[in-house]
Amino acid sequence: MKILLTGHKGQLGRALVPLLAQHQVVGFDLPTHDITDRAGVLALVRDFHPDLILHPAALTNVDGCARDPAAAYRVNGMGTQNLALAAAAVGAELLTVSTNEVFDGRATEPYHEWAQRNPSNAYGRSKLAGEWYTQHLLTRFYIVRTAWLYAPGGRNFPHRIIQLADERGALQVVTDEVGNPTYVADLAQAIVALIETHAYGIYHLVNAGAASRHEFAQEILRLSGRADTPVEPITLAEFQRASTPPPYAPLANNAGAALGIRLRPWQESLADFLERTGYTK
Ligand SMILES: NC(=O)c1ccc[n+]([C@@H]2O[C@H](COP(=O)([O-])OP(=O)(O)OC[C@H]3O[C@@H](n4cnc5c(N)ncnc54)[C@H](OP(=O)(O)O)[C@@H]3O)[C@@H](O)[C@H]2O)c1
């Protein structure tokens, strides 16, 4: 297949590149390529004529999105619109990567693929716009929602927790935000399996099981040999930040599982990640 891969320098993009070695891949990332440049996107897509546009690129700094919702909408909403229009122009498939933050987090059980979307922050609203353009401008699309990604070398939660534990020796972490910690290496494998199926639709691809940020932090510290670092439980209300995350927003993988695409339990993946990145003491 000929694949245009947006955001190939990001956490997920970097993990996808080696798994797509048997395909002809062109990367599309800042600063040389910008998904908000409608004419540039269309020209490149017309020239390369991909079979599939694989689209993880996004403004992923949720607090930055809260401070500048227009920029979030421009990149995550209209950038995705540009890719969907270009895909339509050449008859390509589009796979848009989305987020559990399209849900408001007031559920009592993990969100199914068919659950009602109702984002409560600027990042979630901008990603919902990206989903909307994908869904309404194309018939051959995948929307892959995921959550709480971490990868080697990324700006992510395990990295931050270990850094703070080593610098400060004690942490405060929220108990009332629940999601699915997801190892990017596992997600990338699942996406590569999904694009082979041509079973277009909406997917929830996350590592199995859910955790609060506090439980996630404790497991990071335990598995990395830092179990003696005290972690004080606090609430979202006590933790000042620009964006308000959905409090309970784990995703349930039904559609992927029906195709045999399942990610392993998050604790197993986290142990693997910490081992591979040399974070274990
Ligand atoms: N990270 C998470 O916890 C998480 C959770 C749920 C869903 N997701 C979704 O999963 C996807 C991948 O996330 P990730 O963690 O791999 O993101 P990431 O590491 O932030 O990578 C995103 C990439 O997109 C690039 N990009 C940003 N704006 C662009 C533009 N206008 N044109 C072209 N490229 C642009 C970024 O470049 P710069 O670095 O130069 O900005 C970066 O290389 C995203 O769609 C995200 O919304 C992520």
C-alpha cells in the first residue's frame, strides 16, 4: 500500500514507521509539512496518490489546547478536514486517531464505541471535530480512539512520574481521573493489524484494564524499583491545570476484539516499557 503518515515524528508516528516497512510510506510532519495548509495537503496527496492516509498528527498538549482553543480546532479539527477532503479527492482511506476525551467522563462503566460523545474541554471538542469531518466527508474511514499514551522518548506520564520521584522523593497524584494507560508499541501493532482488514468504522484501541492516575503512578514506581516513594492521593479539584480531564473515561474495545485485535493488560505493557527504556533500578 502507499501510505501518507501524518505526525511521523510523534510518539505514535515513530512506532508506526518500522511496522510499515513493507509499505511505501511518506511522512508528513512539522516543520516541513503542516496539515493546516489545505492547498499543500491536497497537492501532496494528489502527487503521491496514497491508498491510505494514516493520521496521528495532532496538537496533543491538552492544557495548551485549553489556553488556545482556536489553535486546537484549526489543527485537530480543520487539519483533519483537509486530510479528509484530500482523501476524498483521490479515493484514499483515512484512519484518524482520536481520544477518550471526546467523552465527558461522567460514565459508570467503560465507554463503548457507540457511546454518546460529549467533550468537556477544548482538546476533546477539537478532536470531536476531527472525528466529525472524517465520518461525514468519507465512507472508507477508521476512527481509532485511544488514551493515556506513553512511548520511549515521549512527553508522557511514566517519564514525568519517574523524573519527579527522583527529583523530589515524594509525589501527589490524583485519584479521581480514570483511564487506560496505553503503550504506544502495542497500539501501533493494533493499528497495523486494523488497516489490513478494511473493516471501516470506529474502534477503541487501548491496553486492557483501567486505572486511576494514582494507581498508574504507584505501578510505575513499583515496577521501576521506586516503591518506597510516597504518593499522596489528591483530587482533580486540588490539582490546578488549564484543562479539565474527563474524570472516568476508560474505553471498552468491542469492535477491535470482534476482529481479533486486542491489546494486552496495561500492567504487562508497562513492565515491558520500563524494562526496555532502562527506567528500572
Ligand atoms: N498522547 C496521548 O496520551 C493521547 C491520548 C489519546 C489520544 N491521543 C491521540 O493520539 C495521536 C498521537 O498522539 P501522540 O502522543 O503520538 O502525539 P505527539 O507525540 O504529540 O505527536 C504528534 C505529532 O504531530 C505533529 N503535528 C502537530 N501539529 C501538526 C501540524 N499542524 N501538521 C503536521 N504535523 C503536526 C507534532 O509535531 P510537533 O511535535 O512539532 O508539534 C508531532 O510530531 C494524536 O492524534 C492524539 O490526539 C494521544
